[in-house]
Amino acid sequence: MKKSAFRLTRGQRTVRNVVIFLLAVAVWVALPKIPLWIIEGQIRAEARRDGVERIEVLWAGAIACESGDGGHFPLYEYSLPMVLARGGGRLWRGYLTTYEGDAHFGGVSSCPEPQGPALVYLAEPGNGGIIPENPLIGAWMAAVDVPEEAAAVKSILDFRGGGLSYVTSDRESDDRVILTTIPRQVTEVNGGSDFPYILELLDSEGAVLGQVRGSLTDQWR
């Protein structure tokens, strides 16, 4: 007895191809986010161990850094994935790096959450596991708790020898924090991670909305 083969109609084949295409696009779009979801999960797990149930992600993305062995994380060209969150009166940081070519979790660290606008390190000087990719950059920072009307920040750092470093950085899209940097020359002259600073909050026209003074130091533990 001859069996009849099941054949899709032209319309069914079109629908099938569209579904396959949309699934492929969805996977492609989601791929870069998967490492960030992994990091966020690790942060939440570590926070729960410390009795913190509620975690709020402030920033998640790629930071222009390389690992200690000069590697970059797959899917992130010249960058490493990092997540900055807050909860339980603390800030939480986690990132993925590489070791001998393999993906490696850099761990979760936390520090006291500042009260009001402040600068905190994302990649501090002397961190051998995450190093700014640009040789002219000595460290990465984030301006946290910045009001919504602030479109940019200017960081004025006082470093050893009486020098001042001025760096202005714009807010990216709807980011809750503003990423900024310290020139490598400044970190080398300073010889440490402690900097008295002035943080100016700027509107979209560059006018100063306000300023705060603080002391930048590596508090991640």
C-alpha cells in the first residue's frame, strides 16, 4: 500500500520560514544578554546569603575592559560584561572575565551604598582581573544616584602633587548611572585608588545643576 507523503502548502511553508526567522532573530538578540542574566543571578544569590531579598539592577552592560590575561568575553568585542545593583543598603557588583581563553566568573563584591550622588569604582586601579582596554584609561567609575534631569556629570579629581583631573561624561540613553573614567596618567601619578573629588551635575545645555564633594576609594569587598 502506497503511503502518501505529508506536504506543507505554500502558505504553511511561508509561516514556518517566518517563525524560524523570528526565532533566530530572538536568539541572536538575547545572546549578549545571557551573560548579564547569569551575573544578575549570582548577585541575587550572594545577596540572599547575606539576608538581602530585594535587589535592584542599576546598570548592566559591557564595560571596555580586558581580563588579566588580555582576553575579552565572547560576544563582547573589546569588553567584559558587568552588572551594578543595589539592595540592603549596599551596592553589588559582578562581572565575567576570561582565564586562559575560557569564560570565568569574576565573583560578586559589595560596598556601602552612598547617600546621594557619588562616584564609585567599577574597575578600580590595581584590579588585576579587570583592566581598562584603552591604555589611556586608568580606571572606570560610575556616578550613582544621579537625578533624572542630569544629562551629564563632570568629575574633578584631586590627585597627588596638587593636580586636578577633569572628565565630563554624558548619560547614555536611559541608564540609571553615568559611566566615566580616570586617565591612566592620573592613576599612575596618584599611586593609589583614593581621590578627593567634586562631582558636578550638568543639564542638557551644560549648565551646573549642583555639585557634591566626596572621597573616591576602593570599598568593594
